[in-house]
Amino acid sequence: MKSQLQLNKLNSFKEKVYSFSFANYPSTSRIHKLQNFSSLNSIYVKRDDELGFGASGSKLRKYLSLIPFLIQNKYHEVIVIGGAYSNNILTASQLLIENNIQPILFLPEIKNENRRGNFLLTSLLIDKNNIHFLNQSDFSSLNLIIENYCQHKKEKGINVGIIQEGANMKEALPGALSLCFDIIKNERDNNIEFNHIFVDSGTGLMAISLILGFSYLNKNTKIHVLQVAGHKDEFNNSIQFYLDYFQKQFQIQINTLSDYELYFPSSAKSFGSTNASIFKSIIDICRNNGIITDPIYSAKLFHEGKKIIEKNDLQGNILFIHSGGGLSLFGFQNELFKYYNKYCDSN
């Protein structure tokens, strides 16, 4: 049971975070036990994949505070930076259009025949004139290209904002912190406390928000971060940036960071890559737990997490955060059919 002092600290922290303007997107998701996952029987999954359909998963949490910020600044257009098949690009495009803000996409150039998956869905949302494809040399001067674009629009009286890759920006931090509060609610509702939490990381904001929130609340939970994109130094630099911002913005002090550990995929190591092991994990999780996972983030998290649990003989209550992204499977139909034939139809 939490002491009254701990509850007061939690409630005070929540008041500070929710003093920001928040959109009315879903911000609570359930947990349930994973079946036939490991020899341990206390492994749970948090279903952030159920927060929404198109704008889905933990990414939606970032927009809880980011969309109100964009609206308050009265942007007519918002530049969104990222990969063509990005879940964040798809999420941002939908939410911006909903709020009468024109998305302007800056993407790496791709071959026309690769218009599939998330990018095909994004193409349904965005007129081709508002999609700017950049070659590798363009990306080396991306800031200048964006600055020139914004200046050109300003001269026409058009106010332009920017969403960084993965919505990795300080205005998204208050919304991202909703994950910390929601896990605590899951613990209270189910009368358990988690000893270990597994979370995937692209640009890292969701994992970092969890580390910072638990650090301030002195939660004795180890956070295992699977970094599917970027480098260790990038993550550690980001956590220092957000730690400084967190303490300044909320006027609170973190003396010691929660215990966390970074891991990298041992299979399909490069970002966006897949292989037979990952698709085998997707099928196993479907058959055993009725959960659909994507091959870029969540399937890799479950695949690696199971290895980490067994290798290190982790004990206690363990939580996997299913961050969503299921629509990206739309771009892997050939692979799914191939591995269905290999792993399912042969049984």
C-alpha cells in the first residue's frame, strides 16, 4: 500500500502535468496476462495498441499535449519530418487534418512502386503537392530547406509549425507522461506492482518519459528499453535534455534516475529490417495471446524481452508495453503470407 506521502506526491505531480492543455484522446489502456510466453506466469502486457486505430498506440499519448500546443499557436500548416512508412507520420497527418491544419510532409525519396503500407495510407490523406521528397544530400541541409519554406510561407501570411521526427519534442512530454500515470492506475486496479517494464524505443521519448516519471515518484521498477533505432549516446543525450527540461518546467527535482537498461535487437538488427524469427514471433503471439504485433517495434520487443527474461532469470511481475503500430503490417502482406505458409499451413 502506498503511504499518504507517496499519494500526495503522485497527485501533486499529476496536477502539474495536467495543468497543460490536453486533447481528449484516449489515455488509458488495460493490462492482462500473457499466455504461454515464458516459464514465469506473472508476465503482463499493456494494451496501448488499443488506444486507437489509425492514430494508434503510445504515439497517441504524445499528441495529447502536442496538438493543443499547435492549435494555440494558430499554425495553418505543420511540417512533419520522418520516414515514408512512419507510424508517426500517419498519426500526425490524421490528427492535423482533423484540426484543420494542413500537414506538409518532408520524407526521404522512395520508388513509386514502394507506395505501400503506411505510406499508401498516408497518401490517401495528403495531396502529393504537400509531400516533399528529399534525397540524401537534401537531408544534410534539411534545417535550411525548412527555414526557407517557412519564410516563403510567412511572406504569404501562412504560419508554419514543425513536428520533429517521432514527435520527439518537449511539447509532447506532458502527454507522454500519461503512460507513467496509467501504469500506476493499472497497478492499483489489479492490486499488483511491476518489478520490470519492457518498452520499445525509436526516438526515445516514451521510454524517457517513463524513466523520468518513475524517477520522480521513486518507483522501484527496472525499465528495460529496446532501442530499435538510433544509438546509445543519442538516447542518453536525450534523457539528459528531457531531464533538464522536466525539472525546469515542473519545478521539481530528480536526484537519482530510476534503474534502466538499454538493449539492441539481436535479430533483424537494423531499423526497419525483418527476418523469419520476427515473423515467427508475430505468429506465436497471435496464436497464443490473440495479439497482433508489428515487425518493426512490438514484435521485436516481445522477441528480445523473452530472451532477456530467461537469460537473466528475472523475477516478479513483468510488464510489456505494446506500443501499437499494427497498421504497418499492411506493408508486409507478402512476408506474412510466406511465413504463414511456413509456420502455420504446414501444421
